[in-house]
Amino acid sequence: MALSPMLIIGCGGSGGKVVLNLRQRLNEELLRRGWTAGIPDAFQLKWVDVPTPQETHPSFGPPLPLDDYVALSNVDDYRAYDKTLVQQAGPQRMDRLVGWRPSPDIPLPVKAGAGQMRAIGRAVAVSKAAAVTSVINQATQKMTSGRSELARLTEFLGGDGVSDTPLVVIVSSMAGGTGAGIFLDVCDLVRASNPALGNRIMAVLFTAEIFRDVGNTSGMPSNTVAAASELMNSALAIQRRVEPLYNMAGAIAVEEGAGPSVSYVVGLQTMQDGRSLASPEECYRAVTESLLAMTIDEDLQQQVLAYDAANAVPARAVRRSGLSMLAESPGNDVPIRTGFVSSFGSSKVSVGSGRFGEWARDRLARSVVDYLSLIHISEPTRL
């Protein structure tokens, strides 16, 4: 068996946190196994989001290198992005904006985010399609040039060889503004930039459920329903032309299908026994651990490729017969996914050394702060 190069793109805030955490956990896990050469270039982790500059989330990991973060905004006034979008459409393609183009007069400071408005997120992303395509192309080149390093890592981990074709994973929320508005376009830009990746694009999508106890969530359920509708539409697409608005990005004229080839939806609760994670943060970390295993575990990676990615095309062909939204369990003879979406879970057995390390670090930091802030009381003669 062989490891595949990986391109993992986080869209919006939720996707970005998973990418930050995955980069940190990948570094930690490789070091734990004795690999000291860092993350190979064959593993590309990118984050596409509206805010400028990159938001920081230290509990998930340090900021990404500048080249790995795509800031879609450079000015606050949304009218600037609307103007670019209209120019890209031109008179011949204005029909592509009908039905979803937001009002250019929306008073939103775009550099702070899309504000739970999917159409704003999509409009900004499409107006910056060239920048997203450029990052995808750069990542593809690095995955190709990093094959020899990945081969060394594979051998170090006890494996054999490197797969010819990368695996692409898009991580996003379906409930917010930026990620939910752009993840389908990012999938299509990956496919249009490199048709060989068309049937190896997987999406991991968080539903509105994970935000049920988080502040203002008024627009999240409807965003999830709308994103699911568009996801189903893309799953039915066969031989669909690439979005004409991407032409400015140098995309290829025709593609097979649209959106991800395989979609996993993730919430807080399991469907069978209703067990629940406590917060969005726990959900992000659980997905991170699954993606970590998929990245460096040959057996798991090959199972994913053999059963999900390999069956994506025949699944598209049978979805027109009115089957359910959720994927059915594979039969004994034909392991085919016939629903529009599936899901996955993960579990981990540990002696708790990682948690103990976190506790020891935090306890030491607290001791230092306490000592510095209270020394004038406890030991005034030393001042």
C-alpha cells in the first residue's frame, strides 16, 4: 500500500480551525513517531476565508504561514466586490448572477467576515476566483515536487511507495456565511484546475447543530438547508459546464460533475444512540483526529479511496432514481454509496499523556503568573 499526497482546504472559520488543529496535530504525531523533518510538501494545508488578516485561534494551533492563507477580502466596502463580480460576468453572463447576487448596498464590513450571509461569501469568493485558483495550482505543484519526501516518510512509517494521484479534502460549515457560501465553488475550482482530481474530492461539512448553544444562530438552520439543497444539486450534475464566472481564473471549459465527489456531514449527536459532543470545539477536534489518521494511516486512507472515492462516479449515476438523502449501508456484493451524503466518526484510546502535558503546561504558567502577581504580598521584603 502507498500513501497519497493530500490537499486539505479549510473554508471559512470552521474549516480554518480544523486546518490549524490538523497542522499542529500532524507535527506532534510525526515528532512522536520520530520523524523530525517536518510536514512533507506532499501534504498541503490551506485556509480560504474572507477576513483580513488571518484570524488567530491559539487553542487550535499557531497561525498558518502567509502562503497557506487566502484572504478573500482587501477592502471593507462590499460594493467593490460586487463591481468586480459584474465585470467578470459581463453582458453575456449576467444571467449567472440572477437569483443570488446580493444587493451592492449591504452595509457589511467585509474584512471582518460574511456575517452568516452565504451569498456575500460566494460573491466575494467568485470575484477572487483567480487568487483561489493560483493557490490550488501552487499546492498541486508542491505535492508533485514533494513526492520523494513523502516516499521517505512512507518508508519511515513502515509503508511502501506513494500513490500517483492526490486526495483532496474540503472542510467547511454549512451554517455560516463564508464557508457555506464558498465550499462548492472551491471544489469546482479544484476540479477545473486539475481534472485528474475530479473523483477524489471529499467534503467534510458541519451542520447548524454544532452551533446550537453559540450566541446568534438565527440564520444557521436556513443556511444549512440551502447548502444541502445546492449540495444535492451538484451531486446530480453529470457533464456540467464549469461555472462561466470562473473564466477569469483560467479554469478549464468543461468538467465532469460539480461539487465534492463524496460528502460527509458532521453534527454533535450520533444517529443511533444520541450521544453528543459538548461544543463546536470538540467537534472540530474529533474531525481533526479523523483527518490525521486518514493522512498518515495507509490502511485507512486506502479504505476511504477504495470504498468512497472509487464509488463516487457510479453513485452519481444511480442518484437520479429518487434514493434517500443519506447514504445506505453498502451491501455484501456492491459496496456502493447511493445517498447524497454520508458521515463518519472517530474514537481514540489513550493513557492521557497528551492531556497531562496540557495540564502540566497550564499549571506551570499559572504558577508563574501567581508568583509574579502576588510576590509583593507574600514576600514584600524581597522587593
